[in-house]
Amino acid sequence: MTKPFILHMFTTAKNLSPFDVNMAIDAGWLAAIPYINVEPGEVCSLVQDTIFSRSPKGLKNTGIFIGGRDTQQAMEMLKSAQKSMFTPFEVSVFADPSGAFTTAAAMVAVVEDTLKSKFSTDLSGKTVLALGGTGPVGQVVAVLAAQAGANVRIIGRQQEKAQRIADMCSQKFGGGEINILAGTDADKADYMQTADVVFATGAAGVELLNAAMIASATQLKVAADVNAVPPSGVAGLDVFDNAKDIAGSNSGAVGVGALAIGNVKYQVQSMLLKKMTEVDKPVFLHFEHAFAIARDYIKTNK
């Protein structure tokens, strides 16, 4: 008898995201089993309980999802899960804390495509600001943009925190091969003078880029906002905007709203969850895999 598809969902938070549960079930997992308040040190035992309860054939219909709210911790849990397995007792694992990996992947891929279609260029060599960039989405946006060749600065309220996050992203996520800078909101207006791309990744309902800053940005090309809760993180940007001219821009900049990004994020998460059910050999998925899928999805659905 074929074993049912079971996804074991680990989170360090007190609740598992209903969004992730819905996505998993809709992607073909028959059961999505929550494990809440998981300590990183508990991952090994949970994983081994998972892999030893089924035959290698049954493990093809078994997977692990890692949520939570901390990107670095999620990556460490993903690595711990992988190290806890051995052939032939292995299952696929997908990390997407707070949806940050798939959201950031979609955001950067959409902006990259917008640069190409509207300005015949890409992220390489561009000056990029990640506003509210100390949060989970901002962190991954910064890493992906830097890996694509951009010069990235994470902007936060406090210089010390922004610097710590920038260093973590450069070393932990970028393997020391990228150098993400840090800055504060107090200097944001100055940074906007040379910004080519702005990613607004802060808290919902907070305007991060006002009309005056947009008007003063002489080389701004694209501004993207991940927040769907009014007011927009970018002044004048609608959640449905997709490469639409930004009112008041003197540089001809265009904007990308939250729902334009969200549609790609939804597709990426769904495809990665489905991929876990379709592969013959286990896969270990995170933000880089999400970015590759986002790029492919946009390319094939233009």
C-alpha cells in the first residue's frame, strides 16, 4: 500500500503559520503535522523519529518543513536536519521562515525582470537599498541582490543592529563572498541620491519612502514594496502596481506593489512544496532554490 504524503512542520514559534499549512495541503501533502516551540537542539531527534518510522520507499512520501521567524536559525535547523540523516533514510526538507525565503526570492526576481524589461539592464553594479532591511525578508533580499552583483545597503533604525545584520548576511548567508553595508533611517535621504533600486521590506503599514525622497532620487529606477497593509511602504504605490510609473519621480522610476510580488511568492512556495513530493532523491531547499524557481516562473509566464 502506498504511504500517504506526510509533511512534518517544525517551528520555533508558539504557532505554526496557517498560511504554510494551507500551502502544504494545496500542494498535495495529505497531512501537515505541526511541531511548535521547537528548540534547535531538538531537530536531530525529531528528524530521526521521522526517518526511522518508515521504510526508505515510504520516506519518499515524507517531508519536513522548517518555519519560525529567524532566518539564520532556520538555515541552521535545515543543516542540522540534513546532518541527522543518512542513506537510505533521508527525506526532503524545505526552510521558509515567516515566508521570508519565498517572499524575498519573488521580490528580487520581479525587480530583476522589471529592470530588464523597462531599463534593459540588471542588478549587477546597481546601488540597492533594503529599507526596513533588518527583518527576515530584508535580510534575504539583501543577500540575493548582492549575489546578483548589486551594491547593497541594509537600512534600519539603529546603526549597531543594521551593521550586525549586514555582517551576518554577508558571512552566514553569503559565505563571505558578498559585502553588504549598513545604514540608518537618519541618513536615508542621503542614500537615496545614488540609489538605483529600493526594496521596502519593513513592518506593515509604515511608509518607508516618502514622496520627497522619491522626487530627489535622481537615478532611481525601481521601487518595490512587500507590504499589502495601508499605507504603502512607498509613497503613492498601489499593491497591484506592476512596473507602473511612480508619481512624482523625476528619474522615470517604476514601482512594484505587494500583490504583484505576492503572486510570484505564492507560486514559488507551491512549486517547492510540490517538488518535495516529486523527486526521487531528497532535496534540501532554501532561499537560493526559491530564487531560481522565481526566475524560471517569471521567464516562462511573461
